Amino acid sequence: MEERQSRHMLQQVVTTLQQKVQSLEQKDISKHTTDISALQLKVNTVNDSCSLCQNNLGDLKSKFKDLEMNYTLLKDENQKLSPDVASLRQTQSIGNIGNLKQQVQATTNRVKQLEYSNTVTHQDIIALSKITNQNKLDITTVGQNLTQQITSVEQEFRKKTQNVEVDGLYIIAVTVNSDTNDSEFEIYKNNIPLSRVYVQEKFGKHDQSRTSVVSAELQRAIQSV
């Protein structure tokens, strides 16, 4: 059941990631830093689920070894009882033979139960191992695809925003809305900070927003031919 829940969670995360990436390709990447962090947190959650599955796999392997040991002991016990049965048959001790037969039959039944339990447990271990490996592969693939798409969107955004078309004094205004506590954002010009604004913690379910307005003299970039 834990593995199914992890698998379902992984499918939900993949669907959410695809939707978020499509949204990021159409919008300004700088406005979605919080969304990217939330997506990364979900990926980490699925990773934790995979780690839990690996721990469960180790427990199953340990139980499987215990069952194998009990199975071996019962087989030895059954082999020890077989000569006694043969000896009692020769002495015609009917009462003892009947009692010993019941013990042998009970031991045989326990051996069969252990054989069945070993088979089922072994199959469960194999299936859980396959699912865990597949989950790892899916998480790795999703993380790689997300990183590539985010990088592509960031590069496209930088191409569109790194240069101005006309020299002059510019007024730059930025408004950020946040649903997290103690957020902040900064405005830079050529790696030099012009403004830093803190967004205070939200009140109840209400988000907080802050605005920063700065002026900067910008020059049109000279492109080499």
C-alpha cells in the first residue's frame, strides 16, 4: 500500500511539474521562484518515499532469511522423526505410531506453509525492488527534464531583457506578491544591487505584496558585427 501511494504521488508530481513547466515557458521565470521551490520540495518528498520503500525492502529480506532458517530447522526435525516412525512400525506399537504420525503430519504442514510463505515473500521482494528502481528512474528523468526546461526558459528570458533599445534614464518598478513568510527580492544593474525589499509574513490566509521603484541610467548594448 505504501508503494502504491508513492506511485500515485509520483504521478501527481509529474503531472504538476509538466503543467508548471508549460506555464513557465509562457511567463517571466523570475515570478515563479516560489513555484520552482515547491516543485523541488515535492520531488524531494517522492525521493523520501522511495527511501522508505528501500527500508521496507530491507525488512522483507530479513524476514525472508528468518523464514528460510525456520524452514531448514523443520526439515531437519522431520528427518529426525522419520526413523522413529519406521522403528515404531516394526514394534507394532499402534498407539505411539498414530501419535507420531500426527506429529509428522503437523511438521509437514508447517514445512509446506513455510515453503509457500517463502515463495510469496520472495515474489514480493522482487516486485518491490522493481517498483523502487522504476521510481528512482522516473524521479531522475523528471528532474532532468525540469532542469533543462527551466534553463531554456531562463536563457530565453535573459535574451529578451538584457538590453535596452534607447539610451537614457529609466524608472524601474517591481511588485512582488508572496504567500510565504519573510520573503525578499532585489533589483540589480550589472551585478550591482540597486534595491532590496523585504515582504513581511502574511496575515492568516492573506498574501503580502511589496513594490520597489528605482531609477537607473541605461545604455544600449553595442553588438559586434
